Amino acid sequence: MFWNKKKPSLHTSSTDFYKKPDDVRRLEREAPIASVQFSIALLKSRYPDMDIITQIRADKTLHALKTGGLYGKGQNRMG
């Protein structure tokens, strides 16, 4: 029964809890994960695999990261 199932611990030592994707591990050698450069590189590397709607969002995010401006300001690909 569902109420007898053990809840997963938040403090697990299991190596399967979270594994960084290969692209993240590769890119973190070039720049710290919390940096703008890392975010830009990750978006660019994943861009070809995105659908068109996600690419539009990525374009807006990339513009904001590069310019330090607001998300989507001046970026209207749809018209």
C-alpha cells in the first residue's frame, strides 16, 4: 500500500541521486557553472536539439545574458 512505502531521504549518499549530464561536465571545465559564460555555452550547445518555441526562448535568454538587459526586450522573432 502507498502509505507503507518508505520516503526517499533528502540526505542520500547514493551516487545515483544526481548525475551531471556529459555536456555540463564538459562545459564546467571551461567556466564555473554559476557564470554567464557557462549559461551561454550550455544554451548554444543544446540549441540544435530544441524545438522552435524553445529556440525562441533561448534566443531571448541569450540576448539578455549577452547584453545584461531584460529577457525578451527588443527580441520579437514572431513578427
